[in-house]
Amino acid sequence: MRIAVATQYLYRVGGVETYLECVLPALTARGHEVRVWHEFPSVPDVERIVPAAIPSCQIGPGIEGADRARQDLTGGVPDVIFLHGLSDPALEERLGALAPLVTFLHTYHGTCISGTKTHSFPTPRVCSRALGPGCLLRYYPQRCGGWSPVTMVTSYARQRRRQALLRSSGFVTTFSEHMRRECLTQGIDATRVIRLPAFTSSDLEVAHDTPRPSPIDDAPPARQPDTRKHLLFVGRMEKLKGGEVFIDAIDRLDPALRRHLRVTFAGDGRERARWEQQAARVSRGEVEIRFVGWRSRADLYDGVDLLVVPSLWPEPLGLVGLEAAAAGVPAVGFDVGGIREWLVDGVTGRLVPAAPASSTALAAALAECLNAPAMMASWAKNARAESCRRTLAAHVLALEDVFNRVVPGSFERRVARKHEM
């Protein structure tokens, strides 16, 4: 099958690029003819996510990008375009005229004006509405975004175009049942919304032919010697990621627990400086709180006892939890969005009620975990075993099934071409 993958970047920016870094080599290994169309140019000296053997072409930004895509069809018109959320909905629409679309909904594009699905006033809480005119009436009273009316109107128009594109796509795929339900809320035909089995970015090892631990080898990795318990936050440092709530929860812990604790914040973002100032006030010389920026996933979880996911917004899935589980690290997180689909309460970690999400409730959950090392060891073993059942191979097979459904007979044609070679 000829597959054109349309995305924003050729280098790793977030979860979309990490996903493609895994899936692109797997699709080519299965015999598909894959090419990548990207909106934004490569950055010098930054490693690309696309293997050299896979052709790529910059097509944007801008609606003229569809013309560049047509000029790139030297290998023939693609059977399907695998779309991963471009910045320009007009470009997405024009690509849809070239070939059937399969859209992967990684986040809330086409379902929310601001893309957060969260009301910020009077306290952060999840929005369950379908995108529509009523959102404009609630935008200011419930603080769905900023104060600029121009931004509100232009963002609303852009997201409505994306909503229409989702409804017209051949299929829409998601990583979680939560996002699948979000699609149904937006009026997308249930028969065209497919939840694909999730996998972890540790499956990059598989894509690069490095042996992966056997499912029966479910013991957590060896820990670095340290008597303190190590808590980890990973992600963008933005308000709705809940770092402020996490730091306040640390402040609420009993001093006896705090003295045997170290905390690492990995990532960056607009809130980092403010969180660092808050952490300096909270530490009081009793607990070490470090901010280390973005770090390689290879050693990020080494020596970590517990991942903390204090997100206040409805995470589409929360891939960081799957990554931690692959390293044998259990998690504590608020019960929002798709988090409960990998964090099984009392089995692989602790789900904290989020109605509303509070630092008091998070502190209580952290204290419970820190006071029960045997329980956390059991959760670590369960998390690793569960992770081993989430494979890249299963995901790619399910994705192929979607492609074959949108382009009937494509599998048979691919097999015939292979026999002719």
C-alpha cells in the first residue's frame, strides 16, 4: 500500500513525533511504500525521526502545500493519507482531495476552541461539551482560553473546520477509549472511529532491532542505591499539567516523609520558573527538588520509585505513564481523561479523584504510597507485566486493518506486487 504520512515536524517535538519514529519503520518493514509530508522545515543538527530510506518532502505551511504534495507524487498517488494534525486546516482539507484520509486524533484538534477541553474558572474542570456555538458563550465566563476576542473567534473558526474534517475523514483513529468517546461527542460516525491498541515509546528498541525484555521477565529494573524515595514528574511545564499542585502536595507531607524524599521535574515550559520558585520555598532544606530539563528516555526512569501525573486537564492518554510502566515504575495520577486506561487503581498505581483535583488529595495518595514499600513493589511488577502486553506489532496490525478498510483490496494488490518483483 502507498501511504503518505502528513505531519508538522521531522524532528521530535512531542508525542506525535515519538509515535511516528516507532511506526514509520514498522510500516516499511511490513512492505508498505511510505513517504512523509511535513509542514515545517528540518532544523540543522537535530536528529530526524524519519529514517533515511523513507522519502520526505516539505509541503507547507500554507494552503499551497497541497500543490507541493501533488508535485511529490513521483511514486504514484497514495492509497491513503495518514494525517497527524497539521497547523493549517485548509492544507488538511486540500490533502483530503488527493486521497482518502485516516486521521489520528492525538489531542483535541477539532473538539475545543482552545484545545484543552478544560474550564479554568472557578477551578480547573473537564469540559464534556461538543464544539459548537455554545462554546463562544462560555469562553469568557468559564475561562476556556485567553482574553483576546480576535483569538477566540479565529480559533473557533479553525477548530470548526477541523471538526468538519474529522466528520468527513475515512476513519479517525485514537490511542484511548476516552478519545474515541470524544469523537462520538463531536458527531463522528461510530463505525469510523477506531481505538488502536497503545504501545510505549520503549518499542523504539524493537524498531531499531534491539532485543526487548521478554514478557516473562517482569522484574523491575535494578535501582541505584539510595535510601530516599524518588518521585518523578515528566512533561511540559504548563499550568494544566499540575506541577503547582504537585509541589503544594509535597509541602503537605509529614516532615518524616519529606526528609527521605527527592523529587525530579523533567521537561520545560512557560511555568518552569514559577514552579522552581515555589519548589525553593517548599523544600526548606528537608527535601531535594531538582529541575533537570528534557532528558533522554533511556535513563530517565533509572532509580525512580514513583511517577506522579498531576494533570488537571483530560490527558488524551498519558503516554508518559506507559513509558514509566515499561521501566517498572508505578504511578500516581488524577483520574482525568485517558489516564485510567493504563493506571489501574490498586494494581499499577493509585488513581486520585479529580472532582476537583486538589493538592490535599494528592498528598494523601503520596503518603499512602511512601508508607507502603511492599505495595509499591507489587505495583511496579504489575506495571511492567502490563507494559509487555502493549506491543508495537499489535498496534501496526490494527492500523493496517484500518487502512485496508478505507482502501478495499489494497492488501491483495500489495501482495500481488510483491509476487511480481
